[in-house]
Amino acid sequence: MAEIFRAHAYEIVERGHTELVPLLHHSGVDLLLISPQANFAVVAIEIGHLEAS
């Protein structure tokens, strides 16, 4: 899903447009405003369980 979001966001920026882009995640949906002036990054994170010592 992150790659789909990233590709769509880059297409918008390359066209010089501004759009609300849905970002789907485990808690629901967010609408992010993507424009040539917006700064964003898509990075991989790993979610795990911490063990108490």
C-alpha cells in the first residue's frame, strides 16, 4: 500500500497539481494533501513486541 501511495503522490507532484490522497492504514483512512510544495517521505518501519528485561 505504501508503494501505491508513493507512486500516486509523485505523479501528482510531477504534474504540478494538488490533491487529497487517501492513505489506508490499520486504524482507518487519512486524507493527505499532496502538492509540489509538500514534503513527505515513505519509509519502511518494523513493528514488533518489546520484551521486558
